[in-house]
Amino acid sequence: MVIDEVKLYNYRNYGELNLKLGEHANIFIGKNAQGKTNLLEGIYLSSVGRSARTPRWQELIKWGEKEGSTFVSIRKAFGQDSVRVKLSDAKRVEINGLPISKIGEMMGVLKTVYFSPDELKIVKDGPGERRRFMDIALCQLSTTYFYVLTRYNTILSHRNKLLKNSPSDEAIEIWDYQLAKEGAKIVRTRRAFISRLLPLAKEIHLDVAGEDLDIVYEGLDGTTTAECENVFLEALARSRERDKAFAVTHQGVHRDDIKISADGIDLRSFGSQGQQRSAALSLKLAEMELLKEESGEYPVLLLDDVLSELDSSRQTKLLEHIKSYQTIITGTSLAEDVREQIGKFDEFLVNSGTVKRIGAE
């Protein structure tokens, strides 16, 4: 999977941008606040329908304008696709020129893996960051998962609203059964994802950091979907009085987590920043390999100002990996030894919302 062309119109600090990319590494160099991250954000928006930085799509329209858009043309092993996201009074998506009615229809059309210094949150921050990591990867792997997750979040919202109105147990149970049904599917899918991701991440992490990485899903017990559903219902019943007292649902897959450890050390609590950075990098590169296993094609890797955050050893290991797929890299500068390690690349200068190709190797 390769992005051939990117177009931005009234997007963030871009007025109009028409950009053709190379199929290997594409390096965007520029000072801070010139638009490098905005470019990656626009590509990511075309992949999963949301920004990596803000939940408010209205903020993506250039200041003072009423509408904006992103367009990405993608070349695949079997054909060509395009994704256009229109931003005006609402957010609308077109696939190959045809409007879609559900955001789930765009999942998997353009697969991307996004990595920035903020991705350390996957390891060191709260459980929500690790659930987001799983869910974004799984939504790109399966539109079915996207719709199950959407239904679960809708049911959860209804249950929480109901809890604010002193409901009867019978009224709560109606939502409990629906929540448990969708939640059981989610936990089973997430566990399967972690079991497939683990060996890939282990191998990469041993190479990157020389440590034995382990990832364990922490959530509802149960081997089968039916068992998970029953365990979920029992947990909701035990927590019902507390839920009613606080008007919030305390049990469910929206509270699950992943335990990440290296050489037996829990990296969430006791890992150094270097260990956390290595683990986050290993998880992202493992996600690339898993998406390749599933679809037969690598997704596009988006690296936002990451190289400057890595020591020379981790940097070298990362650069070895990116030779296998299209990568879009941003940074304020690029050392000569890094250029040599990358090999074939196209280079661009970003300045105040304009992009100029300055060379190709």
C-alpha cells in the first residue's frame, strides 16, 4: 500500500497543497510550527476519520475559512483507491468519489500506523491510551469490530444517562444484557489481537532493546464469548448499587487495560523513559507487521518528529525496518548518517504551510 498523492485545501495552516509522494521514505524538514505535523494529521484523518490530536474536526479548517478538505490517492497491489474528507457544516467522506453513509466504510481503505513522541502515552499513561491503541488497530483490521465498538459505546452512554435518573433494577438490566453481549465480542477480539501481536513485538523488542517484552490483556475472564458475556453480567450486577450511587458504569471493556513489561519489570510503573520509548516503538512496528499479515500489504508508517527522540541504537533499528514500506517522516533536520541509513528517499522543505521538493536520493 502506497500513497501516491496528497491534497489539502484550507486544512490547518495550508491554503492549497498538491503533493506527490515517493514509494519509499518521504522526509519533510522544517522549523517548528510550519505545518509538518498538520500534513501527517491530514493523512491520518483520511485513514481513520479522526484527528490524532483533537476530537473537534472543526479545528481542522483553516482559520477564517468555512470549509476545507483532505484527499489521498492510494495505490494497492490490486487497484487504486481514493479518500476525500470534506469539512464544512459537517464532516463527510467520499471513497473513490462516492459519499459513504457510515464512517466504518472507510476503515481499511487507507491503513496507517502513526508514531510520535506522544505515543509514549501507550506505555506510561492511563489505560485509555492502551485501549485506544488496540481499538484503532482493530478498526483498521475489521469493520465488524468498528461497528461492535460503536454499538458498545452507544449502549454504555444510554446506560450512564439512565443511572442519573434513579432507575429500577429492571430498567438497568435491559441495558446490561445489551452491554454484555457487545462487550463479550470486544474482549474476545482484543485478546486475540494481543495474542497475535505479542510474538511480533517480542522479536522486534529483543532486537531494538535486548529485553524480553511481555504484553498481557487485563479484562474480563472467560474463554468463549458466552462465558465472557456471563462474567460481564455478573460483574455489572455486583457493581449495580455503586453504579447507581455514582451514575457511571464501573465494569466493562471500557475499563480494561494491557500490562506491558520487559524482563519482568512493569514498564507502566517502573520503566525508565528509554524502556518506555523502546516498548512503544516495538508495539508500533509490531502493529505494522500484523496489518501486513492480515492484508498482505504493509500500511503506511507516519513518523512525526520521532528520530530526534531516539538514541543512535534505536534510531538505527527503526531505520532498518522502514526500508520495507512507505514511510512519511517529519523533523527539524536530518543528520547525514541518518540519510545514509535510510537509503532511497524523497525530501521536502516545509515552510509556513507550503511544501517544496528539495531533492531525491
